[in-house]
Amino acid sequence: MKTYKKIVLAGGNGYLGTVLAKYYSDLADEVIILARKQRPVKGNIRTVVWDGITENGWTVQLTNADMLINLCGKNVNCRYTEKNRAKIITSRVLPTELLSHVIHKMVNPPKLWINVTSATIYRHAEDRPQDEETGEIGYGFSIDVCNLWENAFWKSQTPHTRKVALRMGIVLGRSDSVFPRLLNLVKLGMGGKQGNGKQYIAWVHEQDAARSTRWLLDHPELEGVFNCTAPQAVKNTVMMQTIRKAYGMPFGLPAPEWLLDIGAILIGTEPELILKSRWVKPKRLLDSGFTFQYEQAEHAVHDILSIRE
């Protein structure tokens, strides 16, 4: 017998949504993905089309759901043009406001709503870790996005639905996101430090990211803001050394900041995504008793590489 009846993933066709859908397919009777494009049914995973803006037939899927996880948002791995900035903001804020509006008036709404936001909300930190209680909010476009996003989440009342803003770090896994790109650099002999290499990476293994959502679901006393990052953040230099060593590459050419600036233009991204120091601590998860399977980057990298093929 499954543990849960229904898990709903809004915007769940991306990398993390795919990880979560697979994780909960073994635990729930059904997993519903709200997405813009239809996909074939896969076991107990089913896609329901929505546009993230309009209230229509998809709303019935939220009824009596054990948990809703909102993953909506345009990928920030792009140049911050005026057009892209607007899309990055609206693709996060509008679906969040829509879900708030729908849940607010439901008779049997989801028991828990997790809004997956970003650990980049904190300032550039090389001096101390930023936790939920003493962390300092940064400045700049990325932080503005996070603030607008979380404000949209918290502003409406959902008296029958517990809410968690899960500030997610960089999710490491074998199929997509950051890790395959770092691994490709290592394979090409370019897996050295990026910039001065002193910037911290707030990372989390994909399985711990999924497990944390289940922990929050199973502990009804937990609500509010939670950081979802491994307890041991590492500097960029250490992360690249770890991947090189695990893969068996004896060297890696470094990428100085001026080269990253040029490369970012060529591949259509922003150097901030690489150079900002994200030293984030998951204090509230740890205090609640959650244990990470992968606390150290070395163990996470070895696990991912062992099943990468």
C-alpha cells in the first residue's frame, strides 16, 4: 500500500520535477504534473495541462492532495536582458499567485504547499554560512526575483494548507542541471577553478532534495522558510578538485574571471551564476532532525559518477 494518495508537481517537467516524480511514484497512488505540454502517462505519473496563468479544469487536481510542490520558473541560465528579466519574474510570480488564489477558496486544498525558491536570496558570503535565522538577504537582480517570488507566496492566507518556502541550493544529479556541465569541463581538461575559486557552492544531492520534501510532509509542525542545501558547502576549487579526482582526470585548466565574462556572453549566461559565493546552511532542517545521506561533496560526486552511464 502506498504511503500517500496524491502528490502534485506544478511546473514539474524540468529536471528537479522529474527527480521528484520518480521519487514519489513509489510512494504515492498518483503523481500529477501540471505542465504546459502534455506527456504520455508513465505508470502512476500523469500530466495535466495548464498555462500557469488561467484558472480552469486543472484546479480539481489539487483537491485532497497530500502535497503540492511548485517548481515553476524560467531557467535563470541566460543573459539578463530586459526581456529575459521580465520572463524570469513573471514565470515565478504569476503561477504562485494563481495557486494562492485557487487554494485560498478550496474546501479540500492540499495539506502542504512547498514553493521551491532559491538559496541565492542570501548575500555573497565567504565569511560565514547564511541560515534561515541569521542569514542576510543580498542585493541585485537575482535577489529581487527571490523576494518578489516569496512575497507572492506568503501574501495570501491559506488557513487549511501548511506552507513552506524551500530555498533550494544547486541540485547535483547525473541527468541534468549543473553537474553534467561541470563533468564535461573536467573531461575536456578545463575543470580547474573558476574565477579565484574561493566562492562557495551551496549544493545538495538530488536524492536529499527529494527526501527533504518528504520529511517536511511527514512533520506537520514544520512550516515557514527552510534552506535545502548540504550541511557542508564547499569552495569552487574544492568542488572541481573533487570531480577531477573522482573521474580520474589529473589536471584541469583554470578559468580566470575575464575569461568567464567572455564565455558567459558566448554561451548566453551570466558570470554571477558561477562567481557568486553561496555559503548556505540548512539549520532548520538539521534542527528538526533531518539527516542528509550526502553531507560531503566527495560522497555525492562518487555516487553520481558511479551511476552516470
